Amino acid sequence: ILRLAEMCRRLETEEEKVLPFYASSLAEKEQQDARGALEKTPSEPLAQAMQDYVGLERFWQRFNKAKLEEKALEQARAALANKNQNLRALLQQYLTGATINQ
């Protein structure tokens, strides 16, 4: 996955290269607590195994960003399709009224 991410780096937009991450929604105190928790040596086996996958954090951030954008585009497309259907109905009513008047 990491090798594939490196290969896809050239396809990124300039904005993604400069600002690849979201701004954190955590408060300053919460960010300090999170940093402190990450600096501690993990005691549980699962937490120790997760240390091997820290390099995938960037991948998961980008993956989640892509999924969020996909969902937003789906919603926008549905809204546009609904608006298009309403406009077609109005146009049909107008054309029906115009033919009846003639």
C-alpha cells in the first residue's frame, strides 16, 4: 500500500501536496492529551502491534477524505437530479398550458 501511495503521489493536486491533512477538530487540550498518549510506550500486545502500522495513518486519512468527498458528491448529484425533475415538471406544465391556449 505504501509503495502504491508513493506511485500515486504524482497524481495528487497541488492542494493535496501542500495541505494533505484536515485541520484537527480537537481542542488544544485534547490535542495535547492525544500527543501524550501517543508518546507513551504501549503495554498491551495489540497496541504494540499497532505501532508497526503508524505509517498507514496518512493512507487512512486520505482514504477517509476520499470517502467523505464521494458521499458529498452523491448527495449533490441526488439534489441536482431532484431539481432537474422539478424543472422538467414545470416545463411540461408550461408547454401543456401553451398548447391549450393556442
